[in-house]
Amino acid sequence: MQQLKLIIITPDEILVDEMVDQVSLPTTDGEITVLPGHVSLISALGSGDIVAKAKEEQIPMAVSGGFVKIHDNEVAIIADFALHVAHISPDIVEKAQARAHELELMRHNNEAVSFEHFEAELERSLTQVKIADKWRSKKYRI
């Protein structure tokens, strides 16, 4: 059976480099699922979860921003932020919620934070909270 090579890179690390059966991911135009033989594509990533499947196991990751390139059974993702759901601890969720609240309060003070910076940080914090909640009771591979 054909597989895909999945590579997920963040500014800090290579998060994933393995063979998988399929990958679902959020683009700015909507969610797509990539199977072996997928047409070549380059797209901007949205915020949400990347879910890779390998041998019937789900491998979920929170993602916010970046790009995906699909070509010749390889899915290369360069993400502004990505984190495996298993690493989103209750402490991280609590900090993300607090940071989102803090950023909301700072939003009206343009000297304290630029709009682009505010938007990116808020999106990352809210994505972590949303994806942690979504996967809290589901089974997945660590």
C-alpha cells in the first residue's frame, strides 16, 4: 500500500518526519485530506488540527499559520506554530487562555502590540485551547 511522507517543520524543530497513510489539514480555503497520489499543491495553512493516520492510529497536532506543499506523495508543512496534542497540557491550556485574555485587553493599545503580532499570538493561543478540548476524550497515538 502506498504511503505519504509527512514532514512538519516549525521555527524551533522538525516535529514530524515519518510515513503515514493520509493527512487532513486546515488550509485558508478549508480543510483538505491528502491521500497517496494527491495532485501537487501549495497552499497557506489555516489554524486548527492536522490529523495524520498511520496504521489506523490518529496522530493529531495543533497548527497555526504557515504553508503546505504536496508533491509526489510528500506532504511538507512549514508551520508558524505546531504542537502534538499530547504536549498541550492543562497548564499550557491555562497559560494560553490567560495570554488570549491579556492580548484582548492589549488590543486597543497599538503601542503595546502591533495588530499582526496580536492576531498571530491570539490565534495560536485560541487554537491550542480549541484543539486540546477537541481531542481531550479521543484516542490518539503519542
